[in-house]
Amino acid sequence: MLSILILLSCGAGDHSASKTEAAPTRDALVVILDTTRADRVSAGLTPHIWAHAEKSWHPVRAYTPSPWTVPSVASFLTGKAPWEVLAPTDRSLPESVTTLSERVGDRRTAMVSANSYVTQNNGFSRGFDLFESVKSDAEAVAVARKWWADEGPQLVVVLLMTAHLPYEPTRVPQGGTARVGDQFWDLDGADSYTESADRGRIAALYDGGIRDLDDRVGELLEMAGDETVVAVVSDHGEELFEHGGFEHGHAMWEEVVRIHAAISVPGIPPSRPIQPLQIQHVGQHLSVFLDAELEPGWPEPAPEVLGFSHPLDERLMDVHRWGARSERGTLLLGPGGHYERGKQEGLMEAITAIQLGTREVGAGQPQPGLTPAEKERLKSLGYMR
């Protein structure tokens, strides 16, 4: 086990799944942070999350292939891209896929979710011995603690929602409103937030939620102790008007698709792989760290080009819109798009175009080679003015 983990810490090269010796079965805690921007993880704002990352396998550049929760969590738990595993509605896991909970051998497995989409009805309980949906992060932590007190090797997954709208921090910044929106999905007239004071207030409320989230993570880390494999991963970020938009699920800006990912393993030194990875690759690495049953070829080599799919504005029944991002960070939507569920040709065309150096979009500006239709598509998604 040690030899494979050292190899992984390099972030590139031959990612063999062979083992030189049997490793003891360790308890594992997985914390999924809903709507948590990677650039908000810092020693000042999130001391517990930051301290965990400092001792972890912690990719420098980690991304989600989709800017909303269901595809991202599905990718993390299955180790596959969302276009490989999602059901036609894009909101549930099909029975044919294998999740992390089904690969970890004799561990007792449990998941508690505060997200109203990550539920038993949507297939996310598949493979778990225990699954519970709750209405708050405080409840989620309480349930996790109850499960953790039981004896025996185990895997506990906790999905926390504190950073999500409507941004209701316990330590409300002085002045102005104490929340954003009337319901947790309500943008409350986002188009009217034109004044810098309004936008600054919203960002301050978001940061307040991030501080509360860090407190909940701290409670879970204390529960887990020092001899547990711990993964802390965000499912997507949040746009706070950097490009004129708000919230998530509607575009693939860096602020939305870049995620925090860190996995600590007792006895394994920290590392910072520099190659860009997506959340499904993080899930694959977690399987290796847990000495789980692996699929052939896992973990995949670090990719040169990342694939992206279906913002909410384009997320219709059986419709996926493909895109890709090169290692330099330039963004492309595939030539002509591709509109058949389960097909990857549009994504492959996008990747090929990037590798050939054509049809790239950098710094929000089109490069030579974009067709008028592609320019309009980019404008509709907010990538061009």
C-alpha cells in the first residue's frame, strides 16, 4: 500500500493499482462540502479545513465536470464522469453503477445528506448500509456522531449544506440583511444586485456561511481522530458576480467549477500534485487510499484536458452540452455541440480541438476559428460579452 501511495503523490506517471503488502482496514470519513469555492479555503477563513489539507494529498488544481451537485457527487462516488453514469433525468444514479460504498469490502458504510437532491429516491443510498436525509448540517453531524460511536471498521459520508443559499450565517456581518433569498434555491432577484454594496453584502454572507461550515467540519474531524482516512471535498463553487452572474449551475467559470479536494491518510506524508484533476479522479484516488476494489485502469493518469458538461441553463431531458478546458485554463464548447445522452463525440471533438490549438476561448475572448453559432452559444452561457 505504501508504494502505491507514494506513486500517487507524484500526480503523474504509472498509476499502478498493484499492492506490495496487505494494509490494515482503517475507518474512513468523507465530508462533501456543498457550494464551497476552493479560493475560500484558507488558514484565516477555514482553519479546520485548511489544517486538514496541510497534512493531505491535496491537488493544486481540482475541478468538477459539472457546476451543480448531483452530477458532481455522482462522479465522486462512482469515480466516473457524469456523462458516463447519470440517468436520463440527470438527477438520479442508475442501478447499474457501482459506488464507493460497494467497493470498500467489509466496512460498515453509512451516508447522511443535508442536500434535497442527494437522497435515497435519487439512488444515492445505493450500496450504503445506512442512509439518512436531514434538514440541517447540525443534524447531519449529530447523525454521523451516532453512527461513528458504533464499533467496527466503517466508512461514513457526510454531505454538508451550510455554504449554500440562502447564506444564513450564525455570525451575521454587521448591517443589512441576514440572508439572501426567500427559499434555499431562490436568487431573490439576482439581476437587481447591481450596486457594489449589495454584492459585497452577499459575498460577506457567503463567507459567514463558510466559517460556519468550517466549524461543522472541525466537529467531524475531532470525531474521526488521527487514525482515520479523511477526505474533504467540495462538489462545486459559487459565482459571486465576478463575471456578472450569481450562484452556480449556469456556467463553468473557474469560481464555479474549481473545487477543494484533500485526502489525509495516517502514515502517508502530504503531497500537492500539480496536474489538473476532476472530481471523479479524486474519487478514484480515495478508492486507492482505502485499499478498495478497483476497476481496471484506476486511477486514471492525470489528464491534459478536462471535460465539462451540462450547466443548468442547458440541462434538459436527455440533453448534454459538452465543453473542455486545457491545462492552460482556456475553455471551449465543442464544435456544434452534441445532444444525445450518453454520447461523447462532442466532448472528444472539443478535446481534439484544444490539443490542436484551435477554437480556444481564453480570458473571455474568442480566438480565431470560432463560428458565429459558437460565439452565440458562448454569449448565451456568459463566456463572452
